[in-house]
Amino acid sequence: MAENFTRHRQPWKADELAKLRILAGKGKGLKEIAKALNRSEESTRDRAKEDAIGIAKLR
């Protein structure tokens, strides 16, 4: 079942972007970053791609 996100289609705030950069820099995975930001994995991945932020691919 898909998770429901209360922040559906909300604009990204500066502090969220900063947290995204910090977590990605620490080598965290997409799922962990999305959960920390309370955003969907798709939204997190799209924003990271838009800002050229590399997210680690955990195996």
C-alpha cells in the first residue's frame, strides 16, 4: 500500500533543502532521506535531481 503524505504538493523550504544536502552528503539512501523530510521518495529524488544533489544507492 502506498503511504499517504500530508504535505502533498507543498513547495520546498530552504531548511528542507539544506537538510536534503546534508543527508545526501552523509551518504544516506533515498528512503531514509525521504522519511526524514516527511516527503515521498519520488518527490525527494526529483528535487535532488533538479538541484544536482547526488543520493547514494544503497544495496
